[in-house]
Amino acid sequence: MRVLIVEDHEELALTVATGLRREGMAVDVALDGHAALDRASANHYDVVVLDRDLPGLHGDEVCRSLVGAGHPARVLMLTAAGTIDDRVTGLGIGADDYLPKPFAFAELVARIRALVRRAGPVLPPVLVRGGLRLDPATRIATRDGRRLPLSPKEFAVLELLLAAGGAVVSAEQLLERCWDEFADPFTQTVKVTISRLRRKLGDPPLIETVPQAGYRI
């Protein structure tokens, strides 16, 4: 999944982004509301983690703009003010969930994953295809009972391919959903990751290359 963190406290934003990347997410960071809208107009995000109390363009206005533009991202609003009125206001302008500061990182991760599950087609909690088994919650993937030593990016690519249910996923879709805005679209990053993933999955081969279209399992 791809997540946008909108938080004017740079150290907090980068700390949260680092933690989410370790959870296998592709994460971009915006330090103000205007930058958030610029990124949202250029990229597909599954979740926007939005600080409500932004200077300049307030988080409420960012949320209204995202909802008004029909952006598909779910909005998880953060605020230091945790009163019921604050929560009601945030949800009333289109936020999908609300988390008061300070928050536990594990809860943030759980809420992001829950929003993504609600936004997309209903998927089983564990993805299984043949002898391949992937559990997004525990970040464990196995083949025929053998645990696979996958990097976060390899895990993300495998999860996306399995979630497609046999449909073809293009290299562009993999790059957009599994990497952040700093990924070079002209590199061989996806191809190299698929190659490493195939080696770790072993034989018989599971990932099929569909010429001029992409990959599928």
C-alpha cells in the first residue's frame, strides 16, 4: 500500500515514515497542506495520514479538498485535541478515521491496514495460492511450509500479485503501489525485484511474465 504522511513536525513525520516503510508500505511525506494536495494530485495513495493542526492550509481544508476532488485515498486524521467535538468535526468533513496524539505506533499501523481493507475488494486475512501462503498481519510468507526471507519490497510485490487473484499486474502498477515518489520510473527496479523474488520462491516457477502487460501468479 502507498501512504502519504502530512505532518508539519518534520522529525515526527520522518520517524513515522521510517516505521511504516519497515512495515512494507511505500511512504511519501508532506510537511504542509499545499504540498499534500500537490502530491495527492500526482500520485495514487491508499491512505493519507493527515495532521489536523497544520499551519497555513489547515488540515480540515486539505481533507475537504481531497474529498471534493474525489481522491480515492482514505483519510486518517491526527490531532493533539481529542475531544468528541473534534472527532465529530473531522469525521463530518470526510475523514474516514481519527487518532488523537500521542498515539501508539502499533495502533497507527493497524488503523491504516484496516482502512485499506475497507477501501478495496474484500480479501481473506491470509493470502493463499497453491503452496504459497502470505500473512500481511505477521509479515510472514511461506512456500510449502518453508519461510521465505523476503525484503519489505519483495513482500509488498508478492502481496500485490497475490491480491490480484491471478490477474495481470503491470510494472507501472507495481512501481506506483510498492515504491515511493523517489523511485525512478525508468530504472529496472521492478524487474530486478521480480527476479530476486523468483529466486527466493524457488521451483516450480510461480510468477509468470505476460509480455507487454506485466506479471501474475
